[in-house]
Amino acid sequence: MPTRVSLATTLLNRIIGFYLNSSDFNGIRANVILGDSGPDAPEALKKLVERGLVEVYSSEYDNPHIKRLPALSIPQQLGFLGEANGEEHVWLFPSVKTMRRRLPSNQYRTKPFSRFLALGHPQLETVYFQLGVLERYQSDPRYIFRFGGLDGYISVKTAAYKGREMAEADKVGLETFGLGTSPKGHRVIATFPRYLASMSSRHQQHWDSYRVRGKSKMEKNYALRCIWGQWTDGVSVYDALFAEIFHINHMCQLIGLPKLFRREYARETRGDEDDSPLDEPKGFGLLMVPTKKHFLEFALILDKIISENLNTNFFAAQHLELEEKITKENGEVVVVQKGTLRLLEEWLTKYIRIKGENGPAIVIAPLKEVRKLRQSPAHKFVDDEFSIKYQDKKEELIAEVYRSVSNIRMFFQTHPKAQSYQFPDHLKPEHLVLF
């Protein structure tokens, strides 16, 4: 004699089947379920919700077609269920509690983030990873790797995507990623299973191998922008540094001087020209692996952005001598070029009144420290070392350099021709995000 299946089980099986067979782990409309399951269906469905086996989403709360965010409380869900035949759009999803029991162990076995969604997790339930997860994409020239200070994305270059040399499994991208902080206070990458699930098995497993467990915390600007669609004033210290360079140069032009910096750097936005070069030096920003080698490479890039980028024409226009005579031990007199940091310090000493002793030297000190670090690997082999301290050292270094450049910008604002210059409000110190 066949076993009789309860109405609750029938409804639950139908909700699970629709969820797993849909194109995007979609829910099923409540009025569809209730409309053809008989008069006892509302009560049976209510009990499934009360037992935590089914979750109810409404357009009153969020986009109900997918489980984008965690479900609200059970009383609120039951309230949505009461509106199922009204104007509100109400959808039903299986819960994680249900799917842990019902999802076959071999389904999405090689795709951990597809399985994560199949298990009923919200598509924007944040997952966290070690910074090193990004290194393969940043170092591979076939990928477009962009990190805009607080968020970034990865895609395949057009030529590589259309070509045959790149394996199909490697033609992947990631729509968005941001920053977070691990339970131990370390910098981590934050992103969402919705986007990871579109990757191939090979790349899903790569990301899973770098996953950080525990209660990490997403950087608040990224959370507000990506999950809640809100605009924030937060700006990364790296973007702020580029902005300082831009505004210093603009004030130089107002004053009638050559630009202090030869080149300005700008974060590129997405576009069809995905093979175009990035103005920003590659590798600037994230320290993928906290090693001495990577830290010194970061210092090298920072030195190129600041010290190597200083414009000697600016100092010449300010009547500073660009050369000096040096007498060698053998008595020979040679003429040598002054270094750009030396010229900058001379300019500060000559033209800027800084309170306190050794003011110009204090302003220049972080830039000299960068130059010193930059020269270390240039003249000798460096014994590498892995330590989280290099992430901390990098954050301290960029913060000090930013303060130096910011002070120089404020010096320019004291010039009579630049006193009315409007420096953007969003670049105020309280909006700065250090990492």
C-alpha cells in the first residue's frame, strides 16, 4: 500500500524543486502554491514557516524573486503570507535548515559557492577571503583587474575571451569585491556568493581555498553601496592621494607656476575600452601577500608616484638651483643634479613658514623614508619574510605619505591666488579610509 504524503511535505517538495530547477535559485510565488493546493494549503504553509522550513519574502521588504538578503523574523514572514493574495508580491523559498537535509551530497560538489546558494543562503550573504586570492588575477595580463580604492572588479580582456589559447574554465570574472576586517583584525576581501557562483569549478575552488572563516566585518562604505545602494562620502587613502596631486597641480596653474607633479593619476571607470592601460601604477593599493618583498615593491611604486614624479621645472621657476658642485676626494669638481626631494625641501624652507623647529624636514621625512625603502632592494638581495606586520607597516607608510602631501596642498592654499580654491568636501580627513 503506497505511503500517504502529507500536504505540508507536498508543498515543501514543490518549493524545493522550483528553487533548485530555476535559473537563479528563484522562489515560487505564494499565490501559485496556494491557488492550486486546496483549502488546507494556507494552514500547512503557515506551519512550514513556523518550523523554519520555508521562508517568505515580499516586495514590501526586498526584491522577492531571489533570496538577496536574510529573511525577516517569522512573525513578519507570516504577515507577508497573509498578503499573498493581495497586491504585494510574495515568494516562497526553502530555508538553509531544509536544504541541509534535502540537498544531495553530490549536487554542485565541485562548485562550493553554487552549492552555498543551493543550500538556501542569501545571495548577498558576505563571504571573506585572504588578500592573496586576488594575486592570480592581478598578475595575469589576460585579466582586467581594477581596484578603485574601496571596491574592484575582475574581467577577461576581449582578445583573451575571443581567443582559443585561454581555457574556457579560466574565462571568468567577478562583478564586485571590497574590503573587510577579519576577527584577528587583518585585512580581507569581501564579496558575495551571487557573483562567485557564476565562476567555473576551477575558480570557485580557488576562491574557496582562501576563504576566511569566523565573523569578519565588511568595510562600511562598501556595505552601504553594494548591499543597500546608498551613496557614501568614504574615500580610500589611495584615491585621496591621487586627488591631492591633482589639486596641487591645479593650484599651481592658478598661481602661474609649472605643475609640481609631472603626471596625475586617475582611477579608470568601466567601459568598452577594456584593453586600455590604467593610469594608476599596477600593484598600488592592496598588499596581496604580507611579505617583505611585497612591502618593498609597494614602497617602490609609491616613490615613483611622489618623488620621481616631482617636476624640476616647478623648482626652476621658483629660482632654485637644480645643480650643485661637488669636490671629489681627488680634488676633481663635478656638477651633479640635485634630487627632487632635496629640491622640495629647499622650496619648503625658502617659501613656506612652518611652525616649530625643522618644519620642512618633518614634512619631507615620510617621503625620504619611502626613498630609503625603495633603494634597499635596488642595491642588494633581500631576504624575504612573511609577516602580517608588513600589512601594518604599509598602512602606516601610506598614511604618513598622505599627510605630507596633504600638508603641501594646504601650503598652496595659503597663496593669495589660491585662497579661494574650493577643495572637495568628500576629501576631508573624516571621510578617509585607511587600509
